[in-house]
Amino acid sequence: MSAPWTNPLRQEQDRRLPRIAGPCSMVLFGVTGDLSRKKVMPAIYDLANRGFLPPGFSLVGFARRDWADQDFAQIVHDAVREHSRTEFREEVWKQLAEGFRFVPGEFGDEQAFKTLRRTLDELDEARGTGGNHAFYLSIPPKFFGSVVESLQQVGLTAPEKQASGLPAWRRVVVEKPFGHDLASARELNAVLDGVFDPESVFRIDHYLGKETVQNILAMRFANNLFEPIWNAHYVDHVQITMAEDIGIGSRAGYYDGIGATRDVIQNHLMQLLALTAMEEPVAFDAASLRVEKQKVLSSLKLPTRLDLHTSRGQYAPGWAGGEKVVGYLDEADIPRTSATDTFGAIKLEVENRRWAGAPFYLRAGKRLGRRVTEVAVVFKKPPHQPFDAVQTEDLTNNALVIRVQPDEGVTIRFGSKVPGTGMEIRDVNMDFAYGGTFTEASPEAYEKLILDVLLGDPPLFPQHEEVELSWKLLDPVLDYWAGHGKPDPYESGSWGPQSAHDMMARDGRVWRRP
Amino acid sequence: MIELSETTSSAIAAEFVAERARHGSPAMGMVMTMVILVDEDSAHQALDDARRASHEHPARVLGVIIGDGRGKGRVDAQIGIGDAWGGEVALIRLSGEVTKHADSVVMPLLLPDSPVVVWWPNDHPVDPASDPVGLLAQRRITDAASVRTGKANALRRLCAAYAPGTTDLAWTRLTPWRALLAAALDQQPLKVRGAVVTAEKVSPSADLLAAWLADRLKVKVTRETSPGPGITSVVLQSKEGPVEIERLDGRLATFRSPDNPDRPVALKRRDVPDLLAEELRRLDEDDVYAATAKKLVAQYGRTQQRRTPSRKATAS
């Protein structure tokens, strides 16, 4: 064929038509995990319900269970019934249910992978999945190596050309943690990149699937109102907070030795920082976004005195939201001597013209005052204040707060005259509620991300360079902490240890109470 | 809901502000004003549909019931916010002379700057774009499948009167069908030689689908009749064999394509709030609908030309 085929039924201006993924299947490793049941399976159902999955889409479970296809279908059914966002409809279930398969086996068992290979070949034949398969590794990273190797051995990583002449694809999806330091991250990347080409490795950072996070880019670059003041001339500093009110729950095995900094600062908070601080991308596509994110991540610099400008903590017993809760060291399966940080706070400088002099403060922790994730851009005081000190006593810095979750939206905080005869100025809030109304119909992060994997649309997935850059930055902090005693205890339900407040006070600033 | 009898637009507007203050001035973030022109019998259903659509698109909803046009003009209103609404709502009843000047009641109640949408859930004016209330709006939504009189010709008349910003829910209903058909050709780049659309006898959606396929594929599209419900099958013919989507129960379809196994695919008929929500997502002109409407009118013109001489023949 000389001219490339264009589908006459697709037109650029026909924006009603959703992009439906091409024929494909997804193989889910780690079927019984929380994430699979609460997020991945419901998201697949919701996608099917909204009409985004191709006819014939198939879901293959792979796990160390002695199950038949029906047992797996039952697990998916229960997960969907309990956790799906959209209403359960029999006809949608029917469309999906014919495509459920289960392959029992160990992650290194060649026989099981041969069965998997046969199953996928059968699906290509019977369901028309066209040789396109995504492998979703919802398993601990230590098994990645053996799974990927086994996939390669049975020839599942390199697709053959299809009968129709369209190239088939194989993609691999992984979840955080992307390693626990630079060396392990590189090792992990080597395992994946050794077998799949980098464009086929999808690292899920579910924060990037959130509407409010994507809205940061829309707000900054689609408007003319914010960008002129989005720099150190007007911005005093930026605070990025991710607070959880819960403890570690039953995740002791995963959490101990990892801690808040590795668990969320390295990925979610660094990505939020990158989106808040980066320059305007040339276009909203994967390559342009990646370039800008990498640029800003590589211009980050740690303070020289890590003792003065970082803080880590560990929650102690206390009262959280009217409930008496135990300290971290008393949680089940946590060694009494554990030095894991359940709270981390770090000051970062962005060394470029836009941000020099306006630091970014990141903090994340468990058992804090309430569950909230936000980016707060705190502005400088006006260079000259015509009102006197008494009149502006209640006026603090102006702020623009992007509320990522819950109650998604944007708040602008500024001064306003208090009604009355005198001139008195006090802070008021102006709210845009993304949450209250819009999100009722807005998809879960996982829906968006899984669909992007099936469509092969990578803008929202961090590449290994980004992962390595953020580890490179955090490694010195983690090393410093490892060599200097234990985290500072903080009372559960408070806003972190005293050292975190001291670190801000040294710069003449305070943490916002989010 | 607050009742206002023998009132005016400014009293209604003042009541909106007072209602908001009573609710503690919540951030509403309303993105548009939606005017519903409806009769008494359907008002309740239409407002309920709009309420459900308002969850995705917080709006000030103005339900306007045009009553008896005789006698002295009178405006009555019920106003509310909250209560599962993603915005504010007023149900306004007009009677007497003012029924001819509904636009004068609506105009002062439009939200500043934001877009205005007018929706006629049942009967609509012959030319929505030149209707006084329609003129206030960027988007005018009709529903050819729900008109009470002259259903068979409603769609053709609407297409003939097409103006930028006008759409019909019969077109919205097609989106899942069109998406599947487009996806079918994404998967198998076939050269389509002809197509058949089968649906119940009066089905504005089926007529639009046939026009769209004819316009895009440049082939002859045949329209067949079945007992329904709605559209029951679409076939695209090609050298390699037919691509067929068949849906007999209005819920679950079977997808057939050459060299592939049959596959079930959920294709439920959607209800009005879903359709409205889709319609409100984009408020600019729908170019594809414009082209399809033009095609539909042109096709009809050709069938008329063919029919006219044959009638003469039987007469003589």
C-alpha cells in the first residue's frame, strides 16, 4: 500500500468518539492483592461499562492458586461488585466474563509460563486479541526478574507480526516502589529495559492519573492569570504536603524499612513538584513533558546542612480523630528498634532563573492531623503596604492552593476589607470546587491509566530517567538519616515532629495547616 | 423550594442570592445556564433529567413552562438550590401575554459570561436557532425522537433548519454505535462497499447513522425496518466479508467481523441524563453533525425527486 490507511469513520473534529483500545488482553500477575481487587479489576469493569474496551478484551489471571477460570471470574465479580465506580450491569459483565482465563503457577515455573503462552495464543484465536498483550505486574518487585525472564523464555515478550499486517504489541505495567534507592532502581530498570523497550514499560504513579494533578498543567499553561506570577519574584516558597490520617495498618511487611520518604516523596511528591515547577512544554505529549520534567528534576538541589533543613519522624501513641491509637513501634510485626520514618520533610532549591530564592518544602507522613494532599504556592508580602500594621494585623501571605485530594479544587487566599467603619484587612478564601460536582462523573485514576496503557499513550507515565533523578536526589538524605540516630517521635494526630516546625522556623516560615 | 407568585425576573434573581446566603454561600462553580422549555406534563421528568446531568455540569437550570397565552401576563416561580442539585434551579410558569416574551424573563437570569444551553425535551420550534429564547443560547438541544406531533418528519425539518450550535439527542444516542464502527475499521482496514442500517420504522437515530455512513464512506446505505427497539443492526459490506453489529434486545450486541470469532459487546440504550451530560461536555459547533445533517437533507431531496415522477405516472 502506498498511502497510509486512514479510517474514513474517524475525523479529528469528531470529538464525541472515544478512543477505544484496539483488540488486546491483559495478564494480571498477583490476583489476590489489595491493589488488584480494589483498583485494577474495578477499573477494568468501569472501562468496559463506559465502552472503552474493545470487543473481545480478555483478562488473564496468573497466581499461585489452584483455581479454574470460574474461580478467577468469581474473584473479579466480587471485586467489581464491591469496588466499581459505575453501576453493575449484566450485559457489560457478560461482555467481559467470556474473556476470563486463569493460569496457576509459580513466578519462575517454566511449565506454567508455557501454559500462559498457550492460553494467550488461544485467546488470539478465539477472542481475536490480535497478539496484543499487556502484563500487569501487581507483585513485589523482587519477583519482577523471574517473571520477565520467564515471559522472555516462552517468547511472550517479542510479538510476531499479525496476519492483518498491523504490528502487535507487548507492554509491561509496574507499580511503585520503583526500587528503594538509586542502585536498586537502576537494577530494576535494567531488568525491565533488558527485555521490553523503554516505550513499552509503563510505570504507574496513580497520582498522575488524578484529574486535579493533570489540572495543574491546564491551570498553569492554559491561562494567562497565573503564569506571570509563577516565579520567585512573586512566590515566597511552595509547600507540597501529602498527609494521611491512618497508620500503616496491615502493611508492616511492606512499610518497615521503606518509610514515608521512599514510599511517597520519591514518586508522588516529586512528580507534583515537577509539574508545579517545570517550564512550559512544547506540546502536551509524552516526549515534551518528559523533557521538561527531567530538566526541572535535574535542577533540584539539596541544602548543604541536612540536619537543619530536613526532618523525619515516627508516630508515637496518641489520639487521632477521637480514637486512641498505638505508636508505630507498637504496630503488629514492627520491630521495637525500627528506625523507619513515618514522616519526612525536605527542603529543596530549584536552581534556575524562575525559582532561585523560592524554595520548595515537601512533607509526607502517616497519622497526621487529617488526610490531605495539596500544593500550596505561598506568595511574598507586597513590597509596600499603604495600610498600617494594625490594619493588616490579620493579613498573612497570599496563597494559591491546589487541593489534590480530598475535596479536589483550587483555593486562592487573599486579603479583604472587614465590613465596618474602620479599615481592617483580613484573609478570605476563594474556592473553586473541582470535587463537589465535577468528580462525581470523573474517572478513577486507574481507569485513565489502564486505558492509556492499552492505547499505548505514555504522557502520564514516568520514565526511568525521572525515577533515577529523584532517587539521586533523595539518596544523600536517606544515607544521612541512616547514619544519624533515630527519627523524632511525634504524637499521632499532630502535624509531625517539632524538628519539622523548627526547620521552617529557621527560614522564617511556617507550615500551613492544610 | 421557595414559591414566588406573580413575580418578576429581578425578584427571582434576588431570591437566588438569598437562597445561597441561607445555605452559607457555598462555592457553586456553576459553568453554564440551562434553559428547559417544556410543558406542564413533562416538566417534572425534564427537571429530574437535568438534575442528574447537573452533577457533571453544575448549572443554573431554568425550567420554563409556557402556559395559556390568553389574558393578563403572569409569572410564577419556584426556586431552590442544594437538594442533590449541582447548582441552582428555578421552575418558572408563564401565562397570558408574557408567554410570547419568554426571552425577556430568561435574559436577566442568565449567569454572567458563561454559556447558555436551551433544551426542548419534547416539541421544539420549527427553527430553534431563530426562536427568541434559542437566540440567547450557544447550544440548542432538541430531541426528534420525543416530539409529540409529526415525529416522522421532525428530524428532516430540524436538519434542514440546521444552524451552528444546534444538535439533537438522536445524534447523541449514536455515539456508542459510531465509536464501535470506527473501532471496527481501526482494527481491520477494510474497503467498505455498502452498508445497511436496520431499525424500527420511525428512528431518527437510524436515519442519521445512515446519513453519517453515506457521508463518510461514500457508499450507498440502505435503511431496513425491524421491530426494534431502536437500531437493531448495522452491516458494513466489504470484499473480505461483512462487519456486523447486531443488537436485538437494546442492551447486548454481537460484533461480527471477517476472520474473527463473534464477540459480545455491551451497547445499552442510554437514558436522557447520560445523553444530556454528553451534549453539555462540548459547547462548540459539532462539525460532524453539521455534515451529517446536510447529507440527510440531500438524500431526502433525491428520494423526493425520484418519487415525484412515479406519482405522476400512476395518476395519469
